[in-house]
Amino acid sequence: MQKDYNSSSSDSNSIFDKDTKYVMQTYGRQPIVLDSGKGSLVYDIEGREYIDCVAGIAVNNIGHCHPLLVEAIKKQAEKLIHVSNLYYTEPQAELAEQLVKLTEMDRVFFCNSGTEAVEAAMKLARINTKKTDFIAVEHSFHGRTMGALSLTYKDMYRDPFKPLVQEEMFVPFNDAQAISDAITENTAAVIVEPIQGEGGINVPSEDYLKEVRKICDENDTLLIFDEVQTGFGRTGTWFCKEQFGVEPDIMTMAKAIGGGFPMGAIAAREDVSFGRGEHAATFGGGPLACASALASIEVIREENLVQRSKEMGEYFRSQLSDLSTDGLVEVRGKGLMIGVQFDRKCADIVEHGRRNGVLFNCTSESVLRIAPPLVITKEEIDRVVNVLEQA
Ligand SMILES: *Cc1c(COP(=O)(O)O)cnc(C)c1O
């Protein structure tokens, strides 16, 4: 473990060079080349070990390369990798049943990513209500394709791509009255993340989502919960909505759904569902993705990871709250979706972490996002807290 975290080998450098030359430079990457992973740990090609507090951005909930997931992917790959949605497959039907039960919704539609799930939710809201407009909240993140981008708050992401599906639609987060004021007879849906991820791990007050639900009901407007980041045990319940006791009409899922295998889905009430021909995706609900999701759900169940997320999250937050790290303002979140607010940019802390064997991500400039695999151990949490202490 005590390898030098400061030097890159020629191997790393040749990979950096290829990326710089051939990949569109959209990402601000950390200067390491990741090569393998196990549980909460990842290793770079020089063999250095890191505790992964990013987890693919809340994706690897069951840990890296879980043997059950690897086995399920191998088995399915040997049998059938892709067929068209012109045909039925067993993994898709099985997964649909499981997701309907877990979400307590009635039907699902499968796609391949979070942004696609949001697109599907938008189309579903429009076709179901015959209305066109949306209300989203400030600091939201819903994805990067044109529809989802329209619902995403950050000007930097939006401005170069205007005109979008809709321009003025944002109201302050955690302000139900603002939604009530903004809603019109043409509002198809209100979309919220039950806890905002990209926007800085913002937890709304207890009654906010209940009030939003009521306002939507009074105005014949649908309520969409974007659970792309909060789903699959991340916040200490299967889905975050359970903690607020509110049912949406449509919910989006992606990130952790396939245990790392790319997949997205929406779930909706029976009377809000798509009909024949109203939406489609070539790869949506493919056998390999569905087999991955089934295995991932099984691991979350068998290893009690939902409860574990709750307990480890509480432990993590309590340890973090005791820190006297320079500039630390607040520790917040639920389960293992944790935000550490600083009074300054936290890029230097991300770098300090990397040099000391911990991967962090900084979101909203000054919020350290901590979203490790739900299998993280107390000992690993202590190591992370220790590294932060020295920051
Ligand atoms: C990540 C994220 C998305 C977009 O998902 P992609 O798979 O990157 O398209 C949408 N909504 C939320 C809440 C997210 O966190």
C-alpha cells in the first residue's frame, strides 16, 4: 500500500498522451490510470491502492467486481448478449417484476442511462398530460441530452446549447410555495431529486416533497422523482422517496441499477404508462444489462446493504462532524450519500486524498461528495477520515 503516490510510470504517461491526443477533452481527469478493483478499493496500473469514495459517482453500490455480478455477466454473456425488443427475454421480465415491487410502482420502461431515463420521463409526462411545460428546481442535475439538459440548472452546461426544450422553469430548491406560484395549466410535470446530488448533496426539509405532491395533485400535474443517484440503497433505503413518505407518478433510475453495468429505467403508475409505439430503445432492457441488475439487486438484499448504508452513513457522518479540518462548514446527507461543505473550493482536498490513497469528488466547487460502495468497512471509513483530518 505504501507506494509512492507522486510519480507516474511511463505506462501511465503513454495513456495520458493517447487520451490527450485522441479523446475529446470533455473531462477534467485525475492523473491516475485505474486498472482493477475489489469491494471499496481500486488500484491504478502502478499498483497503488485507493479507497474509492466516488464509486463511479454513486454507481458501484455493491463494490467493485463483486463475484456474483461477475458470474452473472459471464453466464449471460455465454448465453445471449443482445436481441431486439421485438422479442421477450427472461432477464427483462424478471427484472421488471423486481423493480415494480421495489419501487411500488406499476410498470417500467428500460433504457441505458440516467439522461435517457429523464428523457423518457419527460416524454411520458407530455404524452400523458397533453401539456408541454416542466418545473425544475435550482441546482438540479438531470443529465446532458437536450431534454434533460433543459431541466438541468447550471448555466455553464446549458448556455452553449440554447435553444433548449424550455427556458425559464427553475424555482428555488426546498420552496414548495415557489412551485405553487410557478405552476400553470400547461405544466406537465414537476421534477425533483429527493436529495440533490450534483448540486451539492442538498437534503430538503421533512415536508417539502409532501407539499410538492399536494400542489401537483391540485393542478393535475405529474410529479417526477429523479432517483438516478439516490436509488438502490444509496441513502439508506432502497429509494430515497421512502424516507419522505411520498409517491411520485414517475421515477427515474440509473447509476447503481446494474451494479456498474450501464442501464437506466423509469417506473410509473399504471395510468401514466406509455402505450404501444410511444417510446423505444434498441438496447433498452437487454439481457446482459438485466442480468447485471438482477445480480446487483440480489447482492444488495443478501448482504443487507440498504441497512448497512444507513448505519455506515451515520458512522461516517459522525466521524466527519468531529473533524476540525480547515474551512469545513457542514457535513450533510443520508446513508452513504454524504456532502462535506467547505467555505472554499475543495479541489486541493481531492488532490490530497489521491496522494494519500483516497478518491474523492468535488461537486458544486466547494462540496466534497463522499459516495463509497455500500460495502465499505468501518476500518476503511476510519482511514478516509484520517486522510481528511490531515488535509
Ligand atoms: C447522473 C445523474 C443523471 C444523468 O445520468 P447519466 O447516466 O450520466 O446520463 C440524471 N439525474 C441525476 C439525479 C443524476 O445524478
